[in-house]
Amino acid sequence: MEKERIELLKKVAIAAVILRTSQGDSIRTSEYRSKGNEWVTDHRRMLLGKRNLSSFKSKRSTSR
């Protein structure tokens, strides 16, 4: 019974989002989810173990 109720609530939520989107209102990402400046991007890349941004941008072509 509880599982059926959860499924129904999911369907209602999806229908509400679709209805709201079709009326012209769209779901937008918040301004805080933007990539940020290059300093922030560079440090995120380095924390993930990737090359820093200057060496990433200076690479001329993809490795094959």
C-alpha cells in the first residue's frame, strides 16, 4: 500500500513539473551552479587530479 502511494506521488510530481513547464515557466539552474571564474575552475581541476587550466587550454589537439 505504501509503495503504491509513493508511486502515485511521484507521478503527480512529474505531471506538475510537466504542466508548469508547458505554461512557459521552466526549471532553471541557480546562479550558484555556474562554473565560476578561471581560478575556481583551475583549482577544481587540480583537486580532481586533472591538468591545470593553462595547460588544458594550451593543448592544440586531442590525443589519438
